[in-house]
Amino acid sequence: MRLLPPTAPDESAATLRPTRAALARIAAVLRSGVAVGVGIAAVVGAVPPVSWAWLGPALVLLFAWTPVYATVAWTRGLRPWLIGTDLCVAAALCLSIGHLVPPAGLAGTESWVAVIGSMTVVCAQLSGVPVVSVPAGLLVVASLVAGQRLAHSTDGGTTALGVQTVQVLVAAAVTAAATRIERTAVGAFERLQEARASAALDLARREDERAQSRLVHNGPLTTLTMALHSGEETPSATLRQRAAAALEALSRLAAAEDTAAALDADVRLDERLSQVVVWYEPPLRIAVGLQPCSVPAAVADAFAGAVSEALENVVRYAGADRAAVTLTEEHGAVRAGVTDVGRGFDLAGQSGYGFGLREDLVGRMAAVRGTAVVRSSPGAGTAVDLEWRRG
């Protein structure tokens, strides 16, 4: 059995996980902008008793580390080691705040060191791992409070403790909400993809079943009907050829030899239709006009099967011993036709096509993106028009 593979969408679940990447890039931009701002503030506010022996190395550390942080966060995301290192740098600056900020600027959260601490703990929460980032962020807050107390800040670090703790918790909550929404969206997308894959597989199975039904109907069953109506004790050469072709088709089906490459290879459609015509001469006398034409093997199979079904219907139902088979190609449109001048039938009065018309004609051509049109009326014969367009 040959099944069509489920369609693989261009999208994947990974492409629907932009939140963490976006948050990491936001952190990179914020961290870089704040570093430039606080660096300027640190230089401008460097008045005694602030010592450049402390401030110089602190600024070198800050400006050496910030490009590394921004580059990694932008290109690879907020890696655990990146967040850990950033928190250590911030904690070291916070513990040294008494040597880096004038006494008048120690209290509260307005000093450049406190701003770096705030930005660091907020960016850490954007990693989306609160079980690690929240405790680590609170350690930075504790370092700032400890540094302010060691420097004898007027508020004893209480303001920084309250403000930055709230910052840690709010940033963690917002990030958790964003990542939860993302997980919900990704879960919905994955379920949709599973449903689409299942539907595609079901469709492929149904099409495969229909293809097998067409093969059996137009092969062994038709050959058996010809044998029963031949009235000959010994099968004719044509009947033996028809039986051999049906057996070969069934063998390919059983062995699943109809590979994609084989079905895409070009074959001579006019030669295929010539062979079909031979199968029906006699009992029919068939006028043939076949323009040389090459098409993919799958398309040739569809045309040959449809023409065979049309001629079989002439033999069984038309009450005529003559038919015509034509094949032309013009502007990329390959057209085949089967006509007879038999009794015809009333298409408008049909409640629905029989299996032969529905599957061996319409269904077979539709399977290769072609069309089949049947035109008939009582006493005026029947015409079957088949068409397939390249591209």
C-alpha cells in the first residue's frame, strides 16, 4: 500500500517560542543603555570622598562586562552563566557602594550603583526561571542593603530593600505570565499540527483505498468480464495481454514498487493508449488519432485507465461497434477523448455516477490534478473528454 506522507508545515513549535528571545533582547538593550547612563552619572558624581582607586576599576569592570552581556543575550539568550555572572558583578558593586557613591547619594535607590542593582535583578527575571532568578535577585538586594549599612546610609537600606524586592517579584510575575501564555499558544499549535497530520494521513489512506479499488475494478474485474463475454474456449492473445497487465499492476501494488521517482518519470502516453486500444479490437473498430506525447508515469496511468474504462463502457452499454480515441497536446494542455455513436444515456436523469464513471474516470483524473467530463444524451452517443495541464 502506498501512502502519501502527511504534509509538513513550514511552521514548527520552535518558531512559535519568541517570548524568551524577545525578553533576552530587551534585557540586552536595557542593560547597555543603563550602563552608559550610570557610567556618566558615576563620573559626574565622583566627588570626595569617592576615590578613583575604587571608582576606576569599578567602571572598567562595568564597561568591560556590559558588551559581553549584551552580545550573548542578543544572540544566544539569557544563559544561566550569563545571569549568574551579571548578578555577581552587581552584588560586588552594591557591597562597595560606600567607596563609589558620595555620602549624600547613598540612601534610597537613586544612586548609580542602586540603578545597576535594580536593572540587574529585573533582567535576571526575564530569563523565565523564577526558581533560580528570584533568590539570586534577592541576594543582590541583600548586597545593596548590606553595602548601604556598611557605608552608614541615613535610611539603613530599608528603602532599597522594599523597592527592589517589589521589583524582583513584579518582574518575575510578569515574565511568568508571558511565558505561560506562550506555552499555551505552543500547546494549541502542536495540537493543531497533530490534527492536521492525522487528517492528512486519513485523506492519504482514503485516496490509497480508492486507488486500489480503481485498479481492481479496471484491471482484474474488467479482464474477467471480457473473458466471460468472449464466448471463446481459449483466451485470445489480447485477453492474455490484458490479464498479464492486470497481474503486473497487482504485483506492483502488493510490493509497493510505485515509488515517487517511478511515478514522476516520463513515459509515452500515445504508446500507452495504443496498447489500450489493442485490448478492445475486437469487438470494437476504433479510429485512432494519437499525437506523440510524453507525460509522468502517474499521469499516463490515469489517462490509460480512464480511456480503458470509457471503451469498456462502449462495449457493455453503447450498443455500438465503433469508437474513436484521440490524443492531442496544445499549450501545455494534454487532452484525450473517447467517442461513440451508440445509444447514449440521459446524464440529467442520473442520480449519481456509477463506480466506473465516478472513480475510473473522474476520480482517476482528479488524483493527478486532471479533469474528466462525460457528455451524452439518448440516441446521440457518448463523449468522454480527459484533460491534464503541465505545471
